[in-house]
Amino acid sequence: MSTPKDNNGLFTDGPERFSGKVNSIPLSDVDSTKPGETSIGQLVSNATSQMSSLVRSEIELAKTEVIGEVKKGAIGGGLFAVAGVIALYSSFFFFFFLAELLSVWLARWAAFLIVFVLMLVIAGLLALVGFQRIKKIKAPEKTVQSLKDTKQILPNKARKDSTLAANEGLYTSAPAASN
């Protein structure tokens, strides 16, 4: 039974069904009250809930994009594993037989050398196909663009704070505390 594919290779039918729908809390209506009647507390509450909803939506978008790319990576990794198993175990007896067959017409050492080179070529081709599949994995472009757009919306001070936080990583040294 074949499973129809759609959406850039993502499964859309059968037991592997994948939904691209992003569930999120809807943003509150900005115009639900008359101008001048909204208190500062309500404005802060609305802004907080909208930012929270935006962050949740960004996380859901990232999850949705990454799932498809992980599947592609798993296929490429599986091909590497298959190449190793075939080269190491199952092909041994066939290639031994082939070398013995060639030794009828050639010197035994030459027959085994030819078979050895053939084994290396087959393993190399399988590894190349696996590498090409892994190389096709893309970054979550929509999420990256959405985060860049969100960064432009942030107020100037928040943008500076996020830039400073982004530059501080696991291997950067913390600023020295002055006493």
C-alpha cells in the first residue's frame, strides 16, 4: 500500500499523517473598547498576552518546520547505516565467491584485488548517496524570517537587550564583577 505524498514530501495520509496546522491562542481584539477607556493595566495585560501568544506561535512554527527536516535526516542516516551493514556483513560471502570465480582466469591475488576494489567502490557510492540526502536538509527558513521580523518590531531597548543576550553564550566569559 503506497502512501500519497504532498507538501514537499511530508506525509499527509495514513498512519504517518502530518498536520502543518499550528494551534495557538488567538490575539485579543485591540478595538474591543472605545478609545480612552482602556486602563494602563489592561494595556499591559493585553500586550503581555499578545507577546505570550506570539512566542507560543513561533515555537509551534519551529516545531512544524523541524519535524519534516528531521525525517529527511533520518533517511540519510539510515542509508549510511545500510551501507555499513552491507559492506561489512552481507557482501562478504558474495565477494569471496566472486574472487574465487575470477581466480579461474587470473592469478588468485589479482582476482582478490579486483574484488576488493569493487567492494570499496560500492561502499563509496552508498556513502555518497547518503551524504547527498543529508546535504539536502534545510534550515527552518520561515521560523528564521519570522524571528527576524519579530526582532524589528521590538522596541529599541528590548532589541539591544536581546542582541546582548544573543552574544553571551556557553563559552563566553561573564563580565568581571567590580567590588
